[in-house]
Amino acid sequence: MILNWIGLLLGAFAVFGGALLEGLHIQALIQPTAAIIVFGGTFGATMLASTPTEFSAALKGILNIFLKGEKHNSSKIIQEIVGMANIARKEGILALEKSLANIHNPFFSSNLRKVVDGYDPNILREMMEEKIFKTEQINNSIGKVWETAGGFAPTIGIIGAVLGLIHVMQNLTDPTKLGTGIAVAFVATVYGVGSANILFIPMGNKLKKMGMIEIHEMEIIMTGILGIQAGLNPRVIEDKMNNLVGDHERSEGKAAEKKAA
């Protein structure tokens, strides 16, 4: 989360700070008319290109990026699954029912419930794979909302620039109005290109990566649940899940565990 804030502030500071170092007054970059054209037009076009569910989820995604950030819970999930595997090995599959209420991950709890209920392993695998595939599609569509906004913003910035120049052409005989039209023209372009490359496209990429983390954790859970259902040794299940985890995730998980302790 901190990295997300640093990236946003650094990008904005580099653009506006560089302009100030060149001697440009900050007031010259504050143009309400240009902001209305670019951001109003961009959000309108993005709404039109998205479903209500996608757009609503994309707005919520902003909170996830800047307030929650991406979290690698793989280490914690593996420990939890190994604990369930030990219970199943010692007391039987039905003993897991008592632990279901303590599982906070909905994908984990709902599918472990299916194991307790005696679902066929092939059917259960198929159901989990379908859920993972659907979740991946949804996560990608949410990220694409902001990537779409990043595609619209520069073009609408150019539209704002053209409108500003039209205003200039209409007032060539009145020098007092020329400055405003020219300012709107150039600032609209800055708003469009700047917001696309500093905000919208990076947010879309970040949401996609956060979605990939969720999918990765679901794949780990699926491996663990199928191992429990097959009656594998808890150590074997742990090794199978660890094979899906990268070294950086393991280090992050250990760091989180030490901090919690």
C-alpha cells in the first residue's frame, strides 16, 4: 500500500515539480474548464464502455489499491490448510465440520464444506476450476475498466485542446480572451495524457496484479483441499502447496509472521 502512495505522489511531483522548476506558475495548470472536459468526458465514456457491476467494482478497487494494497497470504493459507489436514488425518474428514466456522476465506470454507459433505473429487475439482476461471475473468474486467479510462483520457484531452483553439479562433479580435482559450487547450492535453499514464493505466495494471494474487491463492487452496480429500499426508500436501509459492512470497510470509509474533 505504501508503495502505491509513493508511486502516485512521485509521479505527480515529477510532473508538477518539473513544471515549477521551469518557472511555470501552478495557477496555470489549474483550469476547471479543462478538468470538466477531460475527466467528465473520460468517466462518461468509461461508464458507457463498462457494465454497472464492473464500474462499481472498479471504484471500490481504488480503495483496495490505496487503503489495503496487495497482500500475500499464501503462507498463512498453507498453515491453515496443513492444520486442517492434520485434523482430518487424526480424526477423520467429518471432524473438519467443527473448524469450518473459523475459516474466513469463503473459497476455502465453501469447498472444504463440500469435502465434508462427500462430493466426488472430480466434480469438486471441476467446480473449483470453474470458480477460479470465473473469478479471473471478473478481476481482469475490473482492471480493464481503468485501462479503458486510460485509453480515453488522452483522446478527450485532444478534444479539449481543439475546443480551446476553436474558442481562440472565435476571439482573435479580443486579445483579453485569447489567453484563456490557449490555456484550456494545452492544459486539457496535460490532464488527459497525465491522468492516463500516472493514474488510470497504472491503477488498471495494479488491480489486475491484485486479481492474480487472489487467483494464485485460490489455486493453492484447491491443491490443499484435493489433497485433504485424497487423504494425503499433511507434509505431502504442504510440499505440493509450497511448490506453487515463489521465494519472494515465502519471505514476505515469514516477515509477516515475525511481525505478528
